[in-house]
Amino acid sequence: MIADSSCPVVAHALWVLYPTFYCRQALLRRHNVRGISRGLTTERCKLAALLLLYVAAMCGSLACVAQLYAAYHILFQWDGLPWASAVVAAFAVIAVCFVYAEFSFGYFAGFYLFMMIAGYLWLNQFSVFTYNHISSGLSAAASATAFILPALFIRSPLPQPRMLSARDVDRLIDAILVFGLAAVLIGAAYDFRIVSIEHIYDYRETLRTPRAVNYMIGIASGALLPFAFACSVELGKPWRAAVALLLLLALYPITLSKISLLTSIWLVVMTILSRILELRVAVVVSLFAPLTAGLILFALAKHNWISSTIALPYLGLVNFRMIAIPSLAMDYYNDFFSRHELTHFCQISLLKPLMSCPYNEQISVVIYKAFPTGGYFNASLFATEGIASVGPLFAPITAFACGLVIGWQTERQPISHLALF
């Protein structure tokens, strides 16, 4: 059963890189140093090459995953390779946006969603489902473009909020750590079980944590604690950063989630990447490096140079769950909602009591019951607010609206260069 996806991974990496970005931008402004130069530079050429290499590696990863997880409707056929490659290559043209855009909140979110759509367009060419693959593929490409352009290039016309002082940030970090501790203690009161990774699925269905507590834990682990860790690192407060990591580790026996166990390692890795690489390159490498490691392990195991018991757990976590599943979710959603009623946004908690809804359960549960081998998908906005809510025809409109929201918020920096003044 698939309960994890790349969504938490994206959030964790984002909350590390975003404070780092604004602290560095503040240094540039303070010393009147220009940021990224305009025009076609060597750095931009290298970034473009890295992006194209990652797109190619991702397609290769999906082809490898198809050999291991065909039961999940991830397929690959050699005779379809030319057309699938052509479709992904055509879509990859919009990667030029990431070459010329500066790093921002929208850059990070846009890149991960761009790669997810590229993965879906690849899987779409081999899908066994019977929905209209041409219109759905065009809708996915249009949705990605509609989100990326405003998210990357629109700068907020809204007035800047009051900047927090250094003392205010200290208090904010402390409040987040207290909130995280409360999430751990309350969660542990309901469920606390130390088991190995191999046996977490034997116990996960027995978890009895209330939904409100699950939301509390999700907020703490997916956003607040990673953000507190990143701010603590940038502000030179190692003890608070260590506390944030320990609290994240403490969530593993409560949630029995691999993501909870690996989050601390992931945050440390992202911090190192942000120190040694330009931030846009760090974004790409944050996916490229683990994906490439999986491809190497797959090749070694296929030639019997290492045991499959070493390669398969890594491939299952990274290449399958983190890379393939978000793209596969769009295939499932397109097939399901081509035959069933749309939600019209009734899956949103605030709207559900105010309108009639054809589904009494959460959409992830509905999809799981329709595709029992797939598990509970934490799908992207393209799947939930797009395909499920308004269908493929109008999905680009909702994607554009989301991109506008991200673009309008890009320049709003309530916690920007606090460490420097």
C-alpha cells in the first residue's frame, strides 16, 4: 500500500532552501552585489544541460520501474519508445523557463510539478486505461505551462508585510518547536510502536490517531519543523536545529512512515546542497542525485553484481514512490474521473459542508477503492483541483490560478534577512 509520495519530500526541501535563499538575497542587497546575471551565460548553459539530463534519466527510471511494478499499471514497451520520447522532448522545451528564472518559492514548486507532468506524459504513452489520452496529455502540458509561467515570473504587486525582528524570529522558532513537541506527545498518547521499516505495513492499519492529530502531525512534519530547522541553521542556532531534527525522528514510531524516518537525513542533505551549489542547481540535484543512484543500483542488481535485497528497498522508496507515484496518480485520476462524476471542489474541507458532494470519503480513499493495487495517493493540485474538480478541459484554468497565487506571494518575505540586521 502506498501512503507516501513525493509531496512531503518537496515540502521538506522547500522549507530548507527558501530561508537560505532569502538570507543570501539579503546579503547581496546589503553589499550591492548583483544576483544572477541576465543573458545566456555559462551557468545557464550548465543548468539547461542538467535539466535535460534529468528529464532523460527520469524517463529511464520509469522504464526500469515498469519492470518491477507492472502490477501498479506502470508499463513500458520498446515499440512505444520513439513516440514517448518525442512527446516528453516537446514538453521539455518549457524547461527554458527554469534556465532564465531566478530562484523563488515558485521556482521550487514549479520544478517539481514540471517533472511530475513530464513523468505523466511518459506513462501516458504506455497506459492501459481507456480514457482519452491525447486530450488528457494536452491538458497536462497546458496545466504545467499555465502554472509555471506565473509562478516563476510574476512578482507580487501587494505591499510588503512588516519584517519580523531577530527577536520575533527567535520566538517563532521556539513556538514551532513547542508545537512540534506537543504533536509528538499527543500523537504518542494514541500510537507509539518501534518497529523496523520492513514491518511498518503490518501495523499501519492498526493506527488509531484521530484525524485532527494527524493534521497536527502533518503540519509539524511537513512544514513547520523543517522550516524551523532551516531558519535555525541560517541564524547560527545549532541546538535548535538539532531539536527540530530529533522531533522529526520522534514522529516515526507514531506515524510508521518512511518519510518520517528519513526526513532528518533529507534535511541535512538539502542543507549541504544549498551550501555547495547555486540554489537552482541544488533544486535539480535534489531529485537528480537520488534518482541516478537508483538507476545505478538497478543496473548492478540486474547484472547480479549486488543482491536485489539491497537495490529493491531503495528503488521502491525513491524511484517508485518519490518519482513515479505522483505521475502515476494523474493516470489513475484521469481514468477514474473519465467515468465518474467530478467533485467541483467538494473535496476541500471548508467547502464540503456547504455543497453536495458525490463522494462521502476522501478522494484518496475513493481512488484506492477503485485501484486497490495503487494505495492512498497524495496527489498534486493538477490531479485534485484539476482533473477531479473540473476535468481535463478546464484543469489549466485552476493551474493558472494556483500559479498566480504562488507568483503573488513570491516577493512577500516576512522572514527574509533577519539574521543579517
